[in-house]
Amino acid sequence: MLPLRLIDRLKFIVERQLVKGAGFQLLVVAVFIGLISLIGGLLVMPQGREFDDPGAAVWWAFLRLTDPGYLGDDVGTWQRFVSTLLTISGYVVFMGTLVAILTRWLIAKMADLERGLTPVTLKHHVVVLGWTSQTLPLVSELLVSSGRMRRFLERHDTHKLNLVVLSEEASAKQVHELRNEPGIGRRARQIILRSGSAIQPDALHRVACLDAAAVIVPSAAHEAGSLVTSDVETVKALLSIAAQARQLQAPLPFVVAEIQDVRKLPVIERAYPGAVEVVAGDATISRLMVQNILHPGLSEVFNELLTAGDGNELYVRGGESVAGLSLGELAAARPEAVVLGLLRHQETGWEVCLLASSDTRIEARDRVVMMARAYAETEPDPKKPALPPVARDEPPRAARPAEQAGYRVLVLGWNRRVPSLVAELASYRHRNFELDLVSVVPPDEREQAIARYVVEGSQVPCRHIEADFMVEGELRRVQPASYDTIILLSSDRLASGEEADARAMVGYLQLEDILAESPKRPQLIMELSDPDNRHLLYGHRSEMLISPMILSHVLAQVALRRELRVVLDELFTVGGAEIQFRDPHDYPLPASATFQVLEKAMASEGELALGVFRGRPDGSGSHLQLNPPRKAYLELQPGDRLVVLCRT
């Protein structure tokens, strides 16, 4: 047993040296080469007359070990035998092992470089903490926002946009995804990937958060029931950034953080003492869904205003260059934009004054809110003729709609946004909703999640049905045609957004077959998680909300212009200014009216015209025509509705 244990001990010592890295591995190989050379020299020394001393014999052995070309110079059977063994040992130890160690070391170094473990040396860049379903559309939003981005770079005294994305494990696959994403393509060279987690202080140092112009923290998905949620990671990341700033006595960067639970807002504000804007992701999508329930067809307005691409967007411009002008004069000087109102600077924040009267004077500290197709349309252009001014007084508050008894809503599926959806429905106290929830999730678990989120006594009555809407028989028993609105949710309990959307789309197609048998057709709203699936259901009759695209747009635009968040909160929550549809017959319009005439007619009612929602879709399936040319004739047809901004 003793010799065996001695050998094991030697093996253990060698192993401990080999695992220390390439330097120790090379040292071990050098020791073996020395031992083999010493043994070979001692073997041939008694037989060789040309060896004057042991050093010459060892050198002879070393030459045969490292260079097989010396093999033919030997004479005598014993020398040839020993030199052959040395040459073979040289191939194995000297050439094979040495090349293997150096190759592995080089591959490991290249892999480390590809993983993005080296800290970046940038300033005034934009950092995205996390690779989620929102990262690709978020990066694309930042790259395509040319006008806003130009002003953003000017404010931070830089000329080139650099984006740094922190991912759990940066890889070549993610680089490929960036290059294939619409809106990025060749501009993927501007994006730097770094490996790490947002809850690791070293990873935050790796992306140089303290030197960034803006840090965006999107919400990541976690398994249901996990103790570590996305909000927990967000708070930990903000605490780490604040701690690094205190340690280095550096200023805190501007942060845009997405949270799932809007009740965590005070926690975020306590965790981060610097400039921070919080986007409540779940609450934002829930608000849009409820607005869509109240005003069917509004999803097209959301998808145009809150996603990148062709169409109109909301812009917030500084009041310095237009100070002294009235809102009416500014609107006349911007013929291709719609001026929505002002943000007044207050000590405690911004006062939102959408639909302010047209004679309201703009101050230098104000912000002007506009809707336009491009950033350039919000800037003055002397080549474009000014419009006649439109007089609009302060709008009267719209009459509160009468309570609607039993407005029935059916929700198919379950995800983490359902409790916030229930809370948003409950905020419309003048309406009476009845909510039925169909899911394979046990009712006790659902009730507990809603009870934790919604204050007791203020929630909408919910009826929990444990069933799988993918099974036709179970879906028929629910009688979907008896509801006013049906919402198909994308599950967050599946492995990927593709799987969740596949389930939602199959459920939609099955639901269409059932509704085709009924004379009554309820409103259908479908939520998707993967932006790539938006074109699969060609000619669909449901209203579609793609959550990652909407939230990515909001995060990106708030990072470039932080005042935009309060505008979105005003537009999409109960009370205040709200986008609605109107019947053209409610206004004194001529048979053939232009959009400019429509603006004047609505201004007399204290409302703001935004566009037209056609009763029949165009060739691309779109009903919406926002901000049409002022002199274009609308040619209103039966079934058309007007898109207005009004006060409720």
C-alpha cells in the first residue's frame, strides 16, 4: 500500500500545480523535460567516449529531446536506442504538451475577451443593465431616435453614441441577434457587450455606470414564486451604483428603472438618491388594456405612438427657443405637428397642462408636448407656410359616463400583470366591471396574488375558473360570446416568449371558431411577448398589444427625455386628459372637411383633434390616420370616428 500511496501523493501534487494555470503547467513540463534530459544523459554517458563530463551528456539528451533532426548523427546501438526514446518523448512532452498548453491558454484568453470581462473606458455612454426580451427593441429604439439622440448627445457634450449592454453571459449568439434586429444591423458596432449581473458590483463597474449619461434597467422575467424578483434585482443594482458613487466621491448618473410592482416606487426613491425615473411596467400595460376596454380600437393609437417605426410619436421640447409665444402661435408655426400642451415647472416636479388654452404663454422653463411624425417636424422651418391660428379655450370637463351595469370582461390566461389589471379596473369607480379569470393556475394562488396587490374592499369582483382555454370543450363551457371584452394574455410561466405567444395565438384561432357561431362578437384584445410574432396573424380581427415593444419604447424615450414619463402617466390613467373616439355627427362639419376645419370645430368644444379612425381598414389592415396633412380632405364615411384629446 505504501508505494501506491506515494504515487497518489505525487499525482496529487502534480495536479495541484496543473490547475493553477498555463504558467504552472509550463513549469511542470519544463521539470519533466529536465528530468528526461538528465536520465537520458546518464544512460549514454558510460558508453559514449565523446562526453567529457555529465553536462555534455545531458546537453546531448536535451538536443535529441527537442530536435528529432539529430537522430541520424548517433552511432552505436545503445546511443541510437536512447536517442530514439528521447525523440519519441520529445514529440509527446516537448511538442505535444507544450502546444496543447499554449493553445488552450490562447483559446481561454480569446473566450475571456469574447465574454466581455474587461471594464470599458467610456464616458457619456448609455448603459442597459440586462439582456431580456426588451433589450433588442430597446437598443433599436435608441439607435433610430436620431433627432432626440442628437439633442441628448449635445446636452452631454459628446458626438457619438456608445451603447453598453450587460448580459449574464455575453456571446457571439447575442452579437448575431443584434445584427439581425431591424433598426440595428450594421450599427451593432456601436454596441459593446459585457458579461455580468446587475446585482454584482463588479459588473456595474465593468460597464462604467458612474461615467454613463444614462443607465436603463429593464425588468427581467423570473419564475413564478421565486424569492428573487426583478424588482429586488433593480433595487440591489441601484444600491450598488449609489455605494460606488459614495466610495469614489463621483456624481450619480441618471437612471431609468422599470419595476413590476408600482408599490415599490418609494423603495426605489430611498435606494437611489440621484436622478431617477421609474416606469411601472405592469401598471403601464394594464392601463393601456383598460383604456382599450373602454375605447375599443385604441390599441392602434398606442401601437403607433408607443412603438418605433413609421407614424407619429410624442415629443417634449424645451421652452427656451419659443418663450413668449402662445400655444396657438406655436401651433400655427408648426404646420406638421400637433401641439398637445405644456409641462409647467414646479418645485415638486412637473405640472401637466395638456389641452391648455391657445392663448397660454410659454415660459423658458416650460416644456412643450407635441405629436409629430419626425423630430424635425417639431422644429421651425421658414420654408413651410404658417397655419391660421386656432382659438381654443380651457376645455370643460366631459360628463362622467353613467354607470354601466355588469360590463363583463373575460381574461384567458394568467401572468404577473393580472393583479395590476384588477387594480386599474378598480380605479374607474364610476364603472361597474365583472371579471372572470380562466387559467390552469389554482384559484387560491390567484386570489392570494390579487389580495396582496389590491387594497381590500376596492377590488373588482373576480370569478376564478380553473380551466385550460386550449381545450375547446372547456372554452365552450365558459360561453365567450356572452362577454363584452375578451383578453388573451401571454403567460410568463413558460420557458420563452415564443412558447407563450404560440399558446396565446392558438387560443385566439380556437376562440375565433367558437365566436363565428354566435351573432354577437365581443371585443378581443391579445397580448404578445415576442415582437417577431406580430406579423403571424395576418388579417386578424383582434386588437394586439406587444408588451416588450411598448415598454422598450417608453424606457428608451424617457432615457432621452425624462419629462415624457409624466406625460404618459397623464394620458393613460383615470382622470385628466385622455384620448377618446368621437362621432363626426357631434360636430358641425361640412360634407367635405379638411383636418384644419376639423381642428377648428373641435377647438370650439375645448377639444384637440388628433386624427381619424376609419371604419374600414386600408390595404395594410390599419384603421388609424393620425395627424393627417392640414389641407387634406378627410372624406369621412359611415363608421368613421374622430380621434380626440379631451378632459375627463
